[in-house]
Amino acid sequence: MNIRQLIERKTVKTIAAVFFLALLLSATDARAQCDGPRRVAFQRGLTTAVLKGEIPTSKAICYQLRARAGQKMIVHLAAATRGVVFTVVPDGYDVEPIAQDVTSWEGVLDAAGDYTISVHAPRAGQLFTLEISIPSTTGAKSSSQSTVAPCGDFSGVYLTDYGPLRLTRTGNQVRGSYSRGQPNDSTVNGTVRGNVLTGTWREPDSKGPFTFTLDSGGRSFKGSFGVDGGDGGEWNGHCKEDGHR
């Protein structure tokens, strides 16, 4: 190898290293824009942590806590002024928030790991109180039948064209999971307006938009979905409690 080839080889390695660093930084950019994260720890014997804070100059502050799959998380935010909201993001690369720009949320967690709660506002200096609860495992077992509400308003378990779809609704936000290759490896996230739920479905190797329209009785829906970069199709379902139709 001559000197010219050696220089060219070193240049390629340098460019590759810079490119890899850029990808790494972009993956963590969303979390890097807030102060923190500050680790949340529950006092011995308690399942609720109450945190008082002030919106920093970065206009966002992050808290982080670890939870197990199947645990229920409840988050409430109170502030003297309007515009202070929070977003909950699971750990991992290229993941969607499970709650976004809200002041109250609760849901059953799909995966074990760290969860980041970002409290943000249009301007700094606003005071807030953040309350995070994760009920004990024994309590979750005793009330396991009530973690998913009966069908009727895009909540409950629906038998669909692509297997059972488990939906949990909080306010006008709906989050759900279903199985394609592995248990609960696929998710839906959407917003309800009237009797229509629109949002995004995500599977391990693909994603796209969907629209579900609930019937007048709230027991079934007619729907459709699209695939990013491809065609879609129908996606219909009815309440599991009603059996086969």
C-alpha cells in the first residue's frame, strides 16, 4: 500500500466515524433537549412520588424511572398557569410517545425498562407539581380484570382481521397492542373524535396510518389501514365479549 492509498483509507474511516456519531446524536436528540433526566425513586413502602419543579430555561425538564411490563403507571400534572404539559417516552431508539402533551394519563406498560417523562411549557419559570404512581404488583393482580374496560368506546378487547386487539382509552387518546410474530409486538396509537379513531399502527418491520369507525352500539368497528410505501386494506373488529360473528 502506497502513501496515497493510506491517506485515502484514513479519510474514509474518519468520514465513517463522523457519520456514526451524527446518527447517535440524532437518536438521543429528543431527550437531550430537556434538563436531566432526573431519576425518580419511590420512598420505601410507597407507590407514589410527588415532584415539585420549575420549567427551566430549556423549557423542558425530564424525569426517568424504571418499570416492569404489565405494571400500571398513573401520571398527573398540576400547574398554576396553562400550557404546562408532559410527554411519556419508553426507552429505545425510534419509539413513539405513549402519552404526548397531556396533563393526566394512565396505562398498562407494554415493556420493561426506563420511561422518560418530559414536562415542558412555552416559557420558563412556570411552577408545577408532578405526581407519578405505580400501584403495587399485588394490587395489579387482584384488579387484573379491570385494567381493560368493557367494549363500547374504543376500549377493551376486539377480535379483528389481524387477531385480538387490546385497547386502553384515556380521555381522547387510545393505545393498544396486538400480536404478529411475538406476543404484543405490535401497537396502535390514536386520537378519538366522535366515533372515529385515527392514528398510527406499528409492527416490527412496518407501520402506517389507520382509521376505525365505531358503530352506533359501540360493539364493533369498520376500519381501514395504509402501509408506508405500499398498499393497505380493511381492518374490522368486534367486541370479544360478543364471541364470533
